[in-house]
Amino acid sequence: MQSRSFKERVLHAVGFEALAILIVSPLAAAVMNKPLFQIGALALALSTIAMVWNIIYNAVFDRLFPRDRIKRGLWLRIMHALCFEGGFILIGLPVASMMLGIGLLQAFMLEVGFFLFFLPYTVVYNWIWDKLREKWRAPLP
């Protein structure tokens, strides 16, 4: 299988975040009874933070657990995901609290809601991306 180009990785990440914002913003605005613009601004801020955090976190992870010296089995991947999400929640809590004018407990519950959305969303988005990629890369008959 052909590896992904930088351009494809950027398109994948931007598409992932843009579609998520379009889905999450109206849902969160309705559930929280907040203006769509306010929730949309928060979603955009958290999306940007998530992309930056992803780059930083994975650079540190790769230094601590080099691919060529450490087997990246299931338990390491579980730890990787939990630490990433835990760090993102710690970063996102004060941002959500401040931008929406809510307490940290409410912001934590919002983060939990986002997490519950993003878990299946990530699986579905990447599955669809892979299927479409197969079609884009398929040789013409």
C-alpha cells in the first residue's frame, strides 16, 4: 500500500476537523442552549488546539517510545490514547469554561460529551476515508 503524502495528511486532518465542527456545533448549541456562534467558536478553538496538541504530543511520544526500539503493542497504544485525551481535556477545560462562561464541572461534562462523539466519529470518518482512498488510488479499467 502506498504511504500517504503530506498533502493527503493535511487534507485528511482538515476534512476531519471541518466536518466535526459542522456536526458538533449545532448539536452542542441545542443541548447547552447556547448560541451557535459561541459553540462554533469554541469548536474551532478546540479543533485548533487538538491539532497542535496532536503534533506536540506525538513528537514527545515518538522520542520517549522510538518505533525502532520499542514494540508499540496494544497496551502502549491504549496508554498513548488515554494520555493524549487526558492531556487534551486538561488543556481544553479552561478554554471551554472561559469561552462559554461556565464552571469547570460543566466544561468537563462538555468535554466528556465531545469525547463520546469523537470516538465513533473517528472510526467512521477514517473507515470512509480509507474506502474513498481505495477508489481514488484504484487503477482505471
